[in-house]
Amino acid sequence: MANVNCLKCKYYINTWDKYAPRGCSVYGIKSAQIPAVLVKRESGDDCLSFELKNNDRRKDDSAKVDFNDPKYW
């Protein structure tokens, strides 16, 4: 389970439930614990659905707008 970090998984969700703020959309889990810990405790196996999030948010420079450019004012 050392490789499974739910916070970096694309299936990790935050819920509005104050008693179960963490969840997993694959397993349908909502709990107070990290979902990987719950999966390990209940099944005895590590989480097999872990996939790293794609945090590639607009790294393309052409999509950026420079509002300090005089042509916008």
C-alpha cells in the first residue's frame, strides 16, 4: 500500500458529508478514513484501481492571455 496515495488518484473524491469527507468513485466508498486504508482492511488486498491524476492544466502557452498587453485596453 506504500504506492497508493488516494489524494493523487483520479478516482478520489471529496464529499460534503462531515462524517465521511473522503471517498472513492470506483468502489463507491465514503468514509472518514482514506479509501485505500479501508479497501486494505476490508479485502486484505491493496487498491487495484489507483490511477495517477492528470494535473496537466493548461500548460499550453498559447492559451494564456496577457492582460497587461495594451491591445486589450
